[in-house]
Amino acid sequence: MNIDELSRGSELPGPEVRIGSLLRMAHEIAETTVVEAAAAAGYSEPRPAHFRLMRFPGLERARPTELAARLETSKQAINPLLHDLERWGYIQRQLHPDDERGRIVRLTGRGQALMAVIAEAHARLESRWARLVGQRRFATLRAILCELAEEHSALDGRPPL
């Protein structure tokens, strides 16, 4: 069941559909929206795994080890993804200004343009969802999700939103 079906008055999912499943479905819609928007704008190389590196709070000035921690994987697992992004012209890896042994990721002009496409795709999707469920209900949903994210961040040591 998708949001369009819900907005047309279809029956709501029962309690057997867990909130995690519903959130995953919404995430998958958002991910597909971003990948399709990027491809339509001429950014056809990145795949969902690359886009996961770009998600909030983004790549700019992050160390590869920080990116790996965000994705709960190893630096060795994300290095091929970073290599792809660098080869395609979206990022550059530079020496860390305070630690010449470390590297940071910097977005190129092409990478900044892709991030703008991603932001616009998210904005269009959020506007669509707000129209489907109503501005007030969507604002409530967003506020609740922000509150839960803040609580989760406080519990697991991640930086707050």
C-alpha cells in the first residue's frame, strides 16, 4: 500500500504492519525519488549505495572513517564508493587541515550541483506528501520524527540534527 492508496481512502494497514516497515517503505520511496531525479538531471552514475554516503549530514569535510561509522560499516567498505564518486567528479579527497595523516572529503562543483538536485527532489516529495495528507498532519509527522531522531541521537552518541 502506498501513500496514494491511503489518500484515496483505502483501508489503513492493521497493527500487523509494524511502524518500522512503514518507515522503511517511506524511506524506499524517498530513495527511489532521489535516484530517479538525479538520473533525470544527468547524474546517472551513482547508485543507491553512493547516495547513502551523501545522506544527512552529508559528505562535505567528513573523514572516511566518520562516513563508515554513520553507515555502520568499515572504512574498507566505503573506500570503493568514495573512489567511484571521485572518479566521476563529485568529490575530491584532500589532506585534513589539522591532521596531515588523515583525509577529508570535499564536494566538487559537480558534487554540489548533485546535492542541489537531491535537495530539490526531497523538497518536491515532502510537498507532495504534505498535499496528500494535509499540511498540518505532515508538519506533525515531521515534528514527531525529528523528536524521535533527537532522542535516538542522544542515546547512541550520534550528533543531533
